[in-house]
Amino acid sequence: MSLPADRQRWRTTRAAALRALLCAVVAPLLLAVSAGSLAGCGAAQSHSVALPPIIFKVRTTASGRKVYVRDFALLLEDATAAFRDKRWAEAVELYDIIGEEYPDHEGLGALNFNAGLALMHLNRAKDAAVRFRDAIRHGAGSRDARDAAFLLAEALHRQGEFKRAAAVYRAMRVDPEVIRLIGGELGVLDGLEASARQGLNHKRGGEMQRADRAFRATQRLYDLHRELRPVAESHWVPRAYYERGEIYRTLFETIHFKLPVARMRRDLEDKANLFLKAQASYFRAVRLHHKKWSLAAGFRIGSLYAQLIDDIYAAEVPQGLDKLTTDTYRDELFKHTGHLAKRAVRIYEKNIALAKRLGTDGDWVDKSRLQLDRMKALLRQAERRKGEVQDPTQHKMKTAP
């Protein structure tokens, strides 16, 4: 399991261990006292130094009985070491102990953030969401709170709470109170990520119109700042274009050519409209030359043509026609597939060439090659059919000159 790379950092609070305190303060003091007694002229003198009591406590945890010293610095040191060594369950237990022993400590925001990260690594997204909410509350107005908000939404996403996750991303962009809690309005890069992730969660939750609006927000932000190199290189922009294309492609694929003819005309008009919208979004993704999403979009453009060919082959035939009329009807439909197949061939070839220029390969390129072979086979089939269908006007009797 992986977490968003730019949200994985963890926080520590500067603290001196109890052992360091003993060595640095108490030991020199005792030495000074001893030296003073040796230098004295009179009877031996006794001195005492009052130290705060050391409190040992016992707690029953998921891993068993745990004995610890009630000292913030020592507990934090142990929790930090456990987190650093990826002993996630132990780290969570120690962060829990610190939180309960020191409920008013100013560092609770960072502690809850770390505990949430550890719980995400343990695939306990529901528990992690609680810690990220606490991290936002205790760290209100800080960068920690902003990162905690992103990870809260990620934790909700992993629970399948897509609508709630989308709501968090949206609130970070437009809700004044949430914006205050996370330390102000999102920067451009965070804004691109938040709107794109909002769209993805709406899409996963079946809210296609809201998803489309969120992806359009990503595109508007990109249009305003495209001259900035980090913005131009953000993978969230081609991803947003690709995902918008996916919305229209999915709707496009749900429409099939059904009789009567009046309905078929409507279906064709609706299908053509969705085809063009999907293609436009995919083309914008392709132009950004991203190694993953541009190639994925290029493959999808070719697939639009391939799907249209399949739908033409599957179109309903009027009942009651004799074989000759049925064959003529199908030939009238099929004669359009050759043009579509040629378009698909060109697109797949361009997508494979783009992958070569980008110096990459992968599933989308492999899929493009497979579909390219399929479209070429369809073209050969169309050519054979064209040769088999004879026009009666070409068989007039020849007369002697």
C-alpha cells in the first residue's frame, strides 16, 4: 500500500531524553557538591538534590501489557523510533499513550498526524480518518492541518466513502471555514490535485455531472497558470482531461442502434454528440504528452471508432425482409465501417509513435498494437466484401462493335 508521496512526511517535537537530562544537569551538580565538600575545612557536610519523581505506569494494549515511564520526551523518542523503523502498530500505541497522558500538549496535531499515517500503513483507514480529523483540529491554521485534510479525504476514499471524500476536497477549495482551518486558500498545485481528486471521487460514487464540473475546475485552473512549469508538468491536468473523456465515452457506449428508424436517428445523433465530446477531451490529454495519461487517451480515441464499428455491426435489422434485402441493408451499414477503421488505424499508429518519442511502453501501447491489428483485419474484410458485392449494372450484355 502506498500513500501520496508528498503527504507521507511525519513530524517530531524537539525533546531531550531523561537520560540526557541526568547526564547534563544532575551529574555535574553532584560533582560540584563533592568537590566543595572535599575543599571544606570543617566537618563533613551532606547535601541533597530534589528530583521530580519517576512515574512508571502499566497499560494493557493490543500487543499485551506495556510498562512505560510517564515522561513526554522518552515516550516521544520511543514513538518516533517505532515509526521510523516501520513498527506501525507499536507507534500507534505509543502515540495513543502520549495523547492520553498529555491531552493539552501543543504538539498533539503532529502526533495525531503521525498516528494517522501509521494506521494507513496498517490498512486501518477508518481509524486513520479519526486521527486526521484530530490533527486538523489541534493544528488549525498550519501546513500540518492542510496535509491532514488531504489524507482525511484519502482515508475516506479507501473506505469506499467516495461522496464524503469528494466533499472534503471540495470544502478545501470553496468552504471559508475549512480554508481557515487549513491555513488559507490552496496553492495552484494543491488546487489542481484537490479538484481532480474531487472529480475522481464523484466519478467513483456515480455522480457524473459533479465529476465533470470538478474536472472542468482543474482545467480552468490550469488555463490560468499554464505558463508555470510545475503546473504544465502536473499529471493531474492530463488526468482530468482523460477522466472527462471517460465520462462521455461511458455514456457513448450505452447507446445502441435500435429500431424503429426514428429512434435510430435519435440514437445516432446522441451517440455522435457524446463521441465528439469524449474525443475532444482525449485529444487535450494527448497534446500534453504525458507518458501515462496521454497514451491512455490516445488509445481511447481509437477505441471510440472501434466501438462505433461494433455498434454498426450489431444494429437491428428490420423484420420481414427477404435475404437479398437484408444483405443489401447490412451492406449499406457496413460500407461506412471501412472509413471508421482507417481512422482508427491512423490513431493507433500515432499513439504507438508517440510512445516511441516519449521513450516509454506499457499496457496502453500493447493495447494499441492489438487494436491496430484488429482494425487492419477489418479493413481487409471490408475490401473482400466490396469485391464480392457486384453491381447488376456492371453486367450488361456486350454488343459487337
